[in-house]
Amino acid sequence: MNTFSLKSVLGTLGCIGLFFTPFHIWAQSLKVGYFNLVPHIEEGTSNTPTKGPAISYLKKVMEKAGVTELQIPPKPYPLSRLLQALESGKIDLAVALGKSPERAKKFAYPSKPFLQMQPAFMLLKNSPYDILHSIKDILLMNIGIYEKGFLSPLMRDKRLRVKPLSGNNVILRNYKIMLRERLDAVYSPDSYELIYTAKANSFFNNIKVVPLPEPKVGLYTVFSKKTAIKYIKSYEKTLNEIEPYETHLTRFINDNL
């Protein structure tokens, strides 16, 4: 066999070997973004990494899905900037987002969420409402929400008096606004967020968390359209095979409060 033929054969074999190389060998690292979402995510510092049950769970899922590295910044994005970064491709995925028709057009959502959330209000202890029966109960309330944040179906009613707030630590800041009687309720699509924030900041005895009269909604790890082509199917397969996130979350809360 002449030199040219040998090189051709070796080159062909090399290409075949690359084609059959396990996915995890050539997988690239992915850039990750997140916004403050307790108890699921806790921002890092210059000396400590970002952590929280959603972070550790995502690492476990993506490792099994073949991703070698997740580049997770120590600081969160404000929610509006997170959405912009995901849409532009500056980041490959967002750790945790709700799903709305508008977002579904811009981003790639897995076939199922990693958590089913219960939308709820945080109310002061002296509020007359212990149960919310219908949207009629909340039409006259001033309701604190995340600016550009996910709204569950009930909260999309145009008649509602919502007060958007941007930046980080929105639930805690809205609680303080509610103490000044400028809000009647603080909304989150996730009751865990309200409960954990109140307990972690020692005001749980001053409030009550009341579920909204609507079904639970999904919390998803969301991919940019480009990244999803390569990774979302592996993510979905792994999510179906490992321990449910809610088990992971419950263990975290029990260990930390």
C-alpha cells in the first residue's frame, strides 16, 4: 500500500472513530444563566460558587446527559437581562424559568418541567383571606410581582392591579413594601419561594402563604434554540431516569431550615 493510500485509510478510520466516540468525550461546556430564585438557587461570591438544589440537580442531570462542564457565574442576572441573554445566545441555558406563550416562541423548552409549582400569595397575618376562591377575591388587591416575571394563567387577567418590581430579592423587597401598606399581596408562581424567603429572613410568623385557585405550573430548565438542537433530547432522557427534583428539594429545605 503506498503512502498516499495509507494516509487516506488512516484518515477515514480517524473520522469513523470520531463519529463513534461517546457523546461525553466531545461535549462542549455550556454557559448557564440564572436569576435569584430561592430556595432553588443561591448566588455565589468571589470566594464561593453559586449553589442551591436547582444548581446541584442541573449538574447531575447534565453530567449524565454528557455535558462536561457548566459555566455558572457567581452572580445572578436580573430577570429581564437573563431573558435577553438567552434569546441572543449569550448563554446556552437558564437554570429555571416558567413557561408562557411568549417565551415558548423564543426559547426551547423540554417536554416536561423539573418541578410543578403552586402559585400563591404572601399575605400579612392580619389579612382576612385564608382561602382564595376565585379571581373575584383578588381584583381589588395591589399585588407585587417580578417585572417581566412569569405569571401563571390566573395572574394574566388584565383586570388585576399588579405592581412590577425589577432587580434581585424581589420577594423580600415586596414584603417590606407590603409592611408599608403599599401592597396587599406578594405573588410568586412558586409557594416554596415565599415560604423559604420568609423563614430565611425570620418573618414567617408575620405572614401566611395562600395558594391561588388554579392548577400547578411547571418550572423548566430552558435552552437557547441553538443549544437545544444538540442537548435537549439527552436532557429529557436523563430527567426521566433520575431522582425527582422535588425529593432533592425537600431534602435541601429540611437540612437548611
